[in-house]
Amino acid sequence: METPEKKEISVEDEAVDKTIFKDCGKIAFYRRQKQQLSKNTTYRASLGSVSTEQDSTRFQISSEATKIPLVAEVYGIEKDIFRLKINEETPLKPRYEVPDVVNSKLGTVRLVCSGDTGSLTLTDRKGDLRCHISANPFKIDLLSKDEALISINSLGKLYFEHLRVPHKQRATKGNGQNTPADTFQENQEDLGLWEEKFGKFVDVKVNGPSSVGLDFSLHGFEHLYGIPQHAESHQLKNTRDGDAYRLYNLDVYGYQVHDKMGIYGSVPYLLAHKQGRTVGIFWLNASETLVEINTEPAAEYTLTQMGPAAAKQKVRCRTNVHWMSESGIIDVFLLTGPTPADIFKQYSYITGTQAMPPLFSLGYHQCRWNYEDEQDVKAVDAGFDEHDIPYDVMWLDIEHTEDKKYFTWDKKRFANPKRMQELLRSKGRKLVVISDPHIKVDPDYTVYAEAKERGFFVKNPEGGDLEGVCWPGLSSYLDFTNPKVREWYSSLFAFPVYQGSTDILFLWNDMNEPSVFRGPELTMQKNAVHHGNWEHRELHNIYGFYHQMATAEGLIQRSQGKERPFVLSRSFFAGSQKYGAVWTGDNTAEWSYLKISIPMLLTLSVSGISFCGADVGGFIGNPEAELLVRWYQAAAYQPFFRGHATMNTKRREPWLFGAEYTQLIREAIRERYSLLPYLYSLFYHAHVSSQPVMRPLWVEFPDDLETFAVEDEYMLGNALLVHPVTAPQTTMIDVFLPGSNEVWYNSKTFAYWKGGCAVKVPVTLDTIPVFQRGGSVVPVKTTVGKSTGWMTDSPYGLRVALNTQQTLCNSLHRVLLWESCISMTAIHSSTSTRTSSYTASSYSAPVF
């Protein structure tokens, strides 16, 4: 979003202005790495310096260019994971290492060490996995038995800028750790070593350059996924110079589709898949990060001449991935699979599983910037009942507050918020309100005054409170990296403190990239200072993660650990799944945004964040009726289901487009409510066994090559295949039904096809192309009420799809198993938000 003064703008002006944001050519650390790496700097490992400890193996590496020793540490982690850390041996001051993301109880595996000064082999206790470390040049090969999976630094792109003495101190401190290369580089102003200019902004770097980089070669892999968030295809594309995937959380209003620019969230985690193996790379770094990808196709090379025939060797394809980060250390986890299910478990072992959501949050959410007042809320709520459309949650944006002061209510518009909430409660519904990280500068505002007194705001480089402009005008930004700030912020949700709140009020964290309207790239300046004297550049991408963490913890404390929280966050990082849901941000009411939402959500799902969705209808602009219907139909089969629109759009409640379209939207939402038992069970499996709720086809059919690039359809769990209609006036779609041994049934007509082929399916506007997999059982509610709260005692049904090998007895046995599960669900649905006791990072869930 732009500035408070720019709310009223036409839809034609609402496309993103890319001149506000950097491309790769304007990022100094990218230019430095590309320039220096062109000189083929070689690192060597000193394997004579190896020391083996209980949980790691350490050795030195260095290059002729810098002569500054680095220390490499290799760890074996339980569940077939390896970890590599590279840091300066004696930095001028500590370098930032990302806290609070990795599971504090990671178990390590002692690696068996063998070798000499030329090479070293580290083998796990089973003997199946090993790291082969070459000394000159430094390289690591990760092998499974005799198959090379991943090579590290095989392209020689290891890059590590050591911390340096600032210019002003050199006269008195001498040369410090500076090298001849420093003098050469520092004569080149465009490399942004100590200052980096972008437009009118100057980023002053008190520690000088500190970027890191490393390359990984994935052997035999052509299909890569992950590293959200980008409005791009699910399968990652090859990049060109200056066209890397950017991971840098930014408020990009009306982002472009098919673009690698960074938007609201960043998960520096990449998966690679081929028949028979899936692997993952988790690059634990919270500073600005760029990722380049290049696939080298398979080829045949002539080795020798043997008579009339040439002996040829088939060389496998490989994909090279080059990670570059502005600061921090190199800290990377290598996940070895071998299956997609194993990869999901390995990643969640490191960062945590998806929080088990309260049942109501799987229903439909109605949002708008903004519902005007209590009467407006009452009228919209009544409209759903009048038109027999279920919904669970009413949302209020920033206008519900007094002068954009969070934890307050506008005294005229929302004079009696508890009465409003009691109306919603009477129908089994909830309320979500917004709470952003910027706090209005106003000494009479209790939240601001208390935070200022306690020193809880992010600081500017001079030591005062950082001030920037956001919705309230001049604002300061809470420093959520400080545990004391998070503890205090969590306490603000207590009922005696948050006047007018009740136990049906839940939270929405927006603008937490963080968004700073007049800042560089509309975000916080990189030399702002956080708790521990860390610059913002070190931890930018984790700021929103901490905001959501503190909010979730506040809701848990509010209920004394008896209620599961619901918190939606726009910004996120690896591990955000532990604290709630995310969405794809400020999308546009155009068909291309409906279409791109599917690969965006698939990418989030395989990156650990199952509870994700896109604003139905598009946040910006006015959707035509057909687009709105198709968006409801798609989103009804996606994890998070919310309609939302910006303030300068026409009202678009589901009944405002005429009786025909109201009926179609009603049917889509009611089908969602029918499927709630199935969705709830999928979230439980995501919570306990890390399997995504919304899955790309390759996850369920990992050996079916034709599924690897499919992104216009997906699996909901393992039973339902969904192919949304994403183009106007469509009368026929091509649906790929995977699995040559599978049988698929149209969920409405019950027509069936054998799998392993594409079929043409006719569609009309009332068609949602959904197919149930043979051999599956889908639990449903057979009647639908006003909300999940009204459906506690609604009867359950089972949709059973036979496969060609099943007998009726086998099917009935599966049905009995599901009936047992369903009765367990019925027990828990009456207290759908309740569990025993938990913290924000460790949820208990009902047995299902």
C-alpha cells in the first residue's frame, strides 16, 4: 500500500510501481558477488585442522585472495539431515545467527570420520549417507550409497565478506583485517561497501560489506519448488543474470504476476524432486537473499573410439542453485528424503509443524476495508442468514479503531463492541480485528506511552526511537525481536487490558514486513537498530514472524492455554506455520490473479505453511460476476477461505450480483461446509505428520513424470483432485488424472475414468471440477447450518469411492474405521477451539 493520502485512487493506477523497488542490478551485494566470483577465487580446506566433537566435525577453509580463515562445521541431524555452518574464525564482532526458528531439541547423530589431508568422509551410523569433503578446491559431495545427490561449492561460488574496521577507525587501529583486495574494491563506489544509494535513500553500513554466498548442484534434478513468496509458477524457473528470485519482505500493492521480485513473506527453503528421490535445501538466513537457478540438461559425451563405434556415457542433468545473502553466516540444512513425505517430516522437524487451527477458522471469512460501523456489521451478518449462506467470521480493518490506534475502538462507529460480538456469538460466529506493528506517536495513547517508556521501539542509528509513516501517520515500530517486547505485547490481549474484546475476538497482523510508507522500498531502513544492537538488515525477513508469534502467544495466555489461537499474518518466514495462517496479500480482481493463486498456494504448502489462502475476488478492483463465482469455487477447496476487498471498490457481498450468481456462490460455500470434517482431519495430519493440506500432484504421485510441472490442478489431501476454472467463458477443460492404476470419479456426476491420462471435461458456470480418488473415503456433514458453531450436532456422512480391486467388504471395513474417527471428531467439535494445554510453539490437538 502507498500512503494514507493515497487511498482514493482509480484501479488503473493501482498496479505496482516497480521503480519504488530494487531489481538485482541495484542491489550492491549482488553486484559485488557477481564481480568477485568472475575472478575464480578458490577456497581450500585445511583438513589437517579437523577436530571431531560429539555433535560436529570442524575444519578451516580459506582463500588466497583474503587469507582470512573461516571455520566450517558439519553436523549430522536425526531423520537423515545434514547441517553445514560456515563463519569467520575470529570476527571483529559476532555475526548474526537466526534464533527462534530451529527446533531447540534437534537431535544430533555422530558422524564417523575417515580420510587424510586431501579428502575426508563423514558417514552416518547406518552407512547409507555420507559427506565427502575435498580439500583443494574445497567441495562437499553428499551421497546416498553411491549416488551423488548434492554437491556444495562445485562451481566455486563460496563467498564470504569478513567484517572490517570502519574507515574512521583505521588511522588509529591500523589495517586491522583488511587485505589488498579491500583497497581495490573500495575504490569502486558502485559496489556499495560502506554506503549504498537507492533514489533519495542512503544506507550507511557501519560494519561495511558482510554478504555471504554458496552454490549447490543437484544431480539428476530438473524440477525445483519452494522459496516463497513470489507471484510465479510452482516449478521454479531458470534465472538469468540480474533476474534472481528475491527473498525480501515488502509491501507490494498490486504485485505483478510472473515476477521474481520479493513480496510479503520469505521462506528460504527449496525442494528438488525426481523419480525416486526428493531432497531439500534450507538456507537459514533472515537478511535479504537472492537465489539463482540454472539447469544443465542431460547430455551424451564421447569417451573413446572403440573400433567403428564410439563409446558414450550418459551424463545426468543437474541443476545449480546459487544462494546469496546480504549478511549473517552460512547456515544450511540438507534434507535427504528420500520421499516427499519424508522431506515434509524432515523440514517440520527443523522448523515445526502447522499449528492445529480452531474449527471455525476453516469456515468462510467475510472481510472488507472497512465495514463502517456496528449497524453495517449487523446488516452484513443478517444478509448471510437471509440468503442462507453460511459463514463463520466477520472481519474489521483499521477503521474500527480510534485514529488507527490498535487495541482501541472508534467510539462513534463501534460504541458497544461487546454487544456486536454477542450478536455474532449467538449465531456461533467470531470476530477478527486488525493489529499492525506500527504504533501511532501520541503521548496520550497508552500503548505508545508505555512502549516508549520501556524502550520497546526499534531505534534509529543515533539511538532515538525510529519514526516512520504508516496508517496512523507518524509511527514508531515495536521491536518484536526483543523477548520482553513480545511478552509485553502478548499481555495487551488480556480482557482487562483490551477493553471491548471477548473470547470470540481473534487477530489479523498486517503491514508487518514491516511497511514504512516513506522508507526505502516502502520498508524499514536497513541500519535501524534492534535488541542486541543488531541492524535491521540482519533480520528483516523475520520481523513479521516475531509479530505473529507474540500475537498467538497473547491469545493463548488470554485463555490460560485452553483455546487454540487464530492469527493471520501477511509477513512470514520459515517456521511461521507454528503460529497460524498467511495469505498472498494485495492481489487484483483479474483472471490472471485467480490463476496464479494456485501455484502460489502450492508453493507455500510444500514449504511448510499449510494454512494459506488468497483474497477471494481480488483485493484491488471490481471483479465481474463470473470471475467472482469462479474464485469462490476455487477457494472453497483451498485451506484459508476469505473474501476481502479494498475500500475504494464496490461492495461485493455474495448476494449483490443477482439471484443466479448468489445461488452459485451459495453452493460453493455450502460445499465447503459439507467438507469441513475432511478438511479438519487434513489439518490434523498436517499438524502431527507434516503432510500438506493442499498438495501438488507430484507429492501424491512422485514417480509420475507428467505431474511434475502441473500447477492448474491440485490434490486436497489424498482423496480429492481439484481443477479450478481460471479463464472466462470456459466450456471445456483438460484435466489430467494421474496414476495409471487409479480410478477417478466426478464428485457430482459419479462418472469415472482410469488414471494416467488427460480427459476433456465440459463445464458450465455451476461446475466445480472435483474428482474423488478410487479407494478413498471422504467424511462430510450432510446438513449445513449458519456456521460451524451451529453444525455441532449435524449428522455425518461418508463419500466412498471404490477402486477396481476393492471388494464391498474392504470398503465397509474402511467405512467403519472412518466412522470411529468421525465419532471422535463429533466429541471434539462441540469445543472446537479447545485442547488441553499448550504454548505458541507446541500445540496439543484432538485425537482424530
